[in-house]
Amino acid sequence: MKLTLPIRTPEGIVFSQTLAGPVMRFFAWLIDGLAVLAIMTVVTGAIRIFELVSPGMVNAVLTIAFFVLNLGFSIFLEWAWRGQTVGKKLLGLRVVDAEGMRLQFDQIATRNLLRILDLLPGAYVVGGLSCWLSTRCQRLGDIAANTIVIRIPVVTEP
């Protein structure tokens, strides 16, 4: 069963968006996590050279780099790719405004910064439960930012 969200424009036109379910969203998040891990592996290799000078400083830099990369990856890509990250692009998903309006940068930042709450108490329990229980398949970050994740319809050429 596909969940859809009907949207009514100010002009009175009604259309619907097919919502992405929790399982598809999880797989997109997993792909994004693997991409961040791959980038972080390269960064770690580059920074480990300085471990001879100051091991403590290298660990601090790597911790900050992981935090910035983990949040910045999604924020940057969703802004640059109009609501998509690597995982969403591969699975045909997109973040959009829940009212059908253009996605704003503050919405992208809000939903991604609140991902920290969704990850609690571990293994994405809060985000997963809110997504399963929400009628619009929204995690807490989506609810706060007024966004939804949709499936991009596959259009065949006539």
C-alpha cells in the first residue's frame, strides 16, 4: 500500500505525492552513512600523517571532522541537489516541503540538525518510531522543519 499526501495549491489544483516509507528511508540513510564513512576514511588517512607531531590534536581534529562531515554532508547535498543526498538519489527519493512549496535552506538545516535527536537512544530508535507512527512518515526533524520525503515518480516516455 502506497501512502500519498494530497497537496492543494493556492490556485486550487490538487495533486498527490507518494510518500517514502521508513524502510526506503532507512536504506537511503544507510547508503549516506557508507558514503560518509568512505570520505572519513580518506580524511583519516590524510590527517594521520600528523600523528607523529601531536596524537591528541589528531584525535581532536578527527572528532570535529566527523561531526562536521556527518551533518554537513546531508545539509550540503540536500541544498545543492534540491532535496537529495547520494542515498536518496540512488533510491529515487527527495525531501520536499510538506505544503508543496520550495524547500528552504532553514528547513534542510533544521531537519538535519535534529537528526541527533532521532538517533537516540541508539540505532535510530526515536526517528524510526516517529516515522512508523506518523501518518506522513515523518521523523522528528521532518516534523520540526515541515518537510516530507517522497518517492520521485518514474515517468516513461510515450
